[in-house]
Amino acid sequence: MSNGRRVILTRPSSDSQTWIQGLQAAGHEVMNWPLIDIAPTAHQAQIQQALTDWQRYQAVMFVSRNAVIHTFNAGHPATGWGNTRSWATGPGTRQALIQAGVPAHLIDAPPTDATQFDTEALWQVVHTGIKTDKPVLILRGSEADQMDTSAQGVGRDWLMQQLAQAGVAVHTLAVYVRACPAWDQEQLARASRAASDGSVWVFSSSQAVDHLQKLLPGQDWSSAEVVATHERIGRAASAAGAGRVKLCKPTVDALLGSLESLA
């Protein structure tokens, strides 16, 4: 492929393999530079308790593939899956649930042809089946330097508001920790050059944009090309100074289409 681009993936490393393979198969050069480090939380006892209490929840929402991995690394519900629904905002998280053994008929997620994969799209799928007699559990990540006192991210806050307005109790639990990576001087220099050398930065999290700014304070991003997988992430990239921002769904095919249009 003569028009292959140099593409920088910033997703957590555990999420990137499918994207790397798809991009390389299409002739793109891929740099895998995760801007979010993922680690287990110290609260393993709480995760075990959530698995024990599984069937007391009407639904358990997994905010990401990592939420699935770090929950079920601790085991499976001892009393079985019951009728508890598992919620996912996108196809990657849904696939992780299936791989973890969650029955497909218990998984709710936006359809594969949805215009967007986020909490708003998920709400359109689940809101008519909401009940008020059982709580919803949200399994998420937390900041490495913050207490686990609330759900992280605008999308989760919005969903919690919808559930509260519907009269549903919401519990949250951090099942993994997100942190800014530590890059050495060589990596920082490479990233600085990639701000203006024609590389395409792909962001699937506003937090990744924030971490890049922390790693390279004062960097000029006006020549950078960015693909963002949600409007909120695109706004964060624009606020950071990115010169060109394109939005796409968080799928390999959508990303390939965006790269073609950028070229």
C-alpha cells in the first residue's frame, strides 16, 4: 500500500492488538505508545464481594475491556449469572464479556451499526427495561493518585444521572487503576518529533490526551493530525492545540476509513 501512514496508537496495551493487526494488514506503520498504564486495584476483596453479590444487581456496567479483565481475573459469580444483565458501551467490551464466559443473551450493548459507542447509545438500548427494585453496579477504573469516590468520566456521570432520575440506586467500584506512563528521554523526543512529522495520533480516551500534555508540557501540536473515537475526545485534542482532528467510531474499519480520508 503506497499511501500507508505512520499511525500512533495510544490505547492501553491490552486493547491494541486487534487494531495493530488491522492497521498493519492495510499497509500502515504502527507505533504502539500507550498513554494509559493499567494496573490491578488493591481492592480485591471488594471485587470478590461484587462477584458474591452478583445476582442482587439488575445490571453490571463495564466501562471498558479492562474492567472486564480485572473483574473476572478474580473469578466468576459463585451463584451463577442469574438474570443480571452485563452492559457494555462498545463491541470491544462486549467481545471481552463473551470471552470471559458471560452468556451473550445477558449482554446489552449498542448495535454494531450504531452511529456512536458511548453511554448515551447504551442508554437507548437499556432504558426501557430499567427496574427500581435492584441497583446497578458500575465497574470502572480509578486514577492512581485519587480516592475511589466517584465514577470517572463525563459519560459515566451522565449515565448515573439517568439512573438516579429513573429511581435506580447506583453502586460503583474501581476494579483497575489508570496512571500516566513514565517515558524516558528517548521516547519523549520521539513523541515530540511525531507532533509535526506527518504521524497520525489515534486517541480513544480524553485521559490519554491529558497524559500526553503532562509528558510534553508546552509542546506545539498545531501541525498534528489526530483521529479521535468520540466527540468529547476530539474536543480534548482540539483544546490541546491539535491542528487537524477527525472523528471516527472505535473500530478498525472506521479507523482505516478515517486514515484514507486524511490521506
